[in-house]
Amino acid sequence: MRNGAESNFEELGTNQHSGSGIVSGVGEDGGNLIQIFWATDRILKCTTDRVIATGTGSLAYDAMLEFDSLGCGMYVVGNGTQVQKVVDEYCKEHDFQKIMRRCEHQRDEPDFTPRITVLSSWSSDIKGAPVILMSVIRKYPTNNVACSRYLYEENDVKRGFGYCIRTFPGHGDMLYVPPFGREPYLLPLKGNERSILDAYWERLNQRNNVSVAVKFIPIGGGPSIVVTASRIPQQE
């Protein structure tokens, strides 16, 4: 398991057009759920400067929302308006899959960017057990309007690992990048929130990396911890 996760992690650095990505898993000590969100852009020009922040706004930080449902903290992250939809509608029907069926991929031709979403929580039935729901919504191969929806539930997450979904697989050209087509795959989660932030920031392709956020969610409740890193767009 460890070797496979490390190999997947090394591959991140070779991905030229990985778009947005989400990792959700459990910290090495088992005491924290972890969410990572990153955004890259193959067109946006940024400086080489990096801005580090704790619990403040950035492109990646703004993709992470929290809400309470039936006394349980729920933590949602994604790359579009579907994130707010989960917050608004989950408390009414408590069904992540139904909400995702009402969401669609982005209509930004020619990319038709997939919508990726993760809802994480600690189980209310089994103490210390994480519940991770993941969704990838992408364009149907032969129809630009129809959607292909993929829903996953990961509830046997080992300490020090997380599952990853992305918008794009990382290969393509400046005109077209095919959508992400893999099952959620393992990546390592080693150390505290700052060391994980540094590791993923350094591993993601440095030419296109724009913003990364790491959230630690304690098992006993209480406030989550978020650290972010962002590049500064170049002034024209």
C-alpha cells in the first residue's frame, strides 16, 4: 500500500495539466480527517513567490465549506457551485448521491471541466471511523450536454493515507486535455498540516501550481485547522 501511494505521489510532479484535485483521508495518528484541495492553471501566469496563510481566504481555501447535520460536522470540498449546493440541501435530505445527480459538468468548451466533490465526516455509528463520499461528474464521451456521474464511498481508510480524485489526468495539450477517468487512488498523508502542505506544494507541477489548501478535522470535534499556499498572479 505504502509503495503504491508513494508512486502515485511521485507521479503528481509529472502532470502538466492536472486541473483541480482533492485528497481525503486520515492522518498518521488517526486523530484527524484530512482534506487537500489544489488548483492549477495551464494558462494563468504567476510569480514564483509563495504566500502562506492559516485559516484565511485563497482560491483553494474558498473551495472548503463546513456545516452541521444531525449533530455531526460535515466537511465538503469541490471545484464549483455544487459545493454550496451540498451545504444548502444535505440537511434537508441527507443524500449526497441525490444532490450530485442534480449537478452537471462545466460547459467550458473544449475542456468541459469535470465537477469533483468530496464530503467527509466522522461516523456517528462507529467511533473513530471516517466516512468519505466522492463524486466525479464529467461530460459523456459522445454528448457535450449529457453527464457521466461516478460516486464512491470510502469507509476503510488507513491511517496516513487518503484517496484522490482530479479533474484531469495530467496529459494533453494547450487546446484539449481529456477528463480524469480513474477510480479514486491512494496518496500518502505524512506529518502535520504544514508538512503535508509543503510536500504537496513542492510535488505538484511548479509551472502551473496556483493554490493548495490542507484541512485537519479533529475526531473529537472542535475547530478545524486550515493552512494554504498560493502563488501571486503576475501583473500585466
